[in-house]
Amino acid sequence: MPSENAPAGLRERKKEETRRLLLEGGARLFRERGFEGTTVADIAAYANVSVRTFFRYFDSKEALLLPDGVELFAYVENALAERPADEDPLDAVCNALLAAAKPFAASTLTALSHPLEDIEGVVTTRLVQAFSDFEERLTALVLRRLPPDTPDADLRAAVIACGALSAVRAVLRTRRARRASGIEDSGPAPLLRAFDILRELGTPAP
């Protein structure tokens, strides 16, 4: 556990590492034992911290069902800022989400793509709220990328943001359904394929 006497920079790194291990432990244990079969003590033990320390980071094990929203949004915001200014807004958002997804490959977001019947209701509720909040913030970022004279700029930004995040939700839902049916994922990365489908839907028929 982080020492109170450690230099500030070292303490912060240790805190980040503890948070990462707790999220990683939740993802692995929920997948292996199921949500109900995993206790806070189990997750704390995985991260080699006490239960008391666990509650300094999260208020419950339910809070581990989704990646840290603040951290994830920071990745998306930074990734979107690095995209070329003249890139198509939808392409920029999709590419930013793809880049931001990589650091969370071992997070509970990965576990959510597995069938977890005992937490389906909890997952759905938290996922809907998380994506609703995320859509508003992403819409604001997209709006900043649109030219000032863009017709219905606010609506266009909302459609782009919500469409891209709906593709992410579709991937999670489809992968859970496939795995529940014993079907393994095949072909290109599901999120990349979902964004390709989204672009296809927005392309006028010849």
C-alpha cells in the first residue's frame, strides 16, 4: 500500500497502480467466478491491498463494472485532440475511440463482453447512465471540430457522438450474446468492424 511518507510523485504512481490492479482484478474475477461469486475481499487480495483500501478507491464492487469514466474520457479527449483538424468528424471520433480502447483491454469493459447473467440488470443500468453522460461530453468535443458555418452543427455533433458510442454498445451486447450461444468472435476486431458498418450505413446508396 502507498506510504504516507513517500514522495508525492511516487505516491501518485502507487495509487494509479493500485487502481489499475483493482480494475484488472475485478475484470478477471468477475469473468472466472461470476459477479455474485466474487467478494470485495477477493478483489482486494488480488491487488494485494486491504478491504479498507479498496473502499478508498471504489464505493462498491458494482463500481468496477465499468472502466473509470473520468480516466476513459481523458483518453478519448486526448486521442481526439491528436486527430488531424481536417479529418472527417465521424472518422476522427471512431479513431479516437479505437485508440482509447487499447489501454482498457484488461479492464472490466473486457469482462462485459462475456455472458454474465447474474449482473445483466446491473450492467445494463450502469452502462446506460455511463454512456448517456459520455454522449453529452463527446458531443461537445465534436461540436468544437465542426466549421462555424456547419448547418445544424449541434444536431450533427450529437448524431456523430451518439452514433459512435451506440456502435460501442452494440459490440458489447453482440459479443455477450454470441458467447452465451457458444459462438466465438471471428474476422476483424469487433469495434473496428462496428465502425465500418456505421460508415456504411451513412453512405448513400449508388
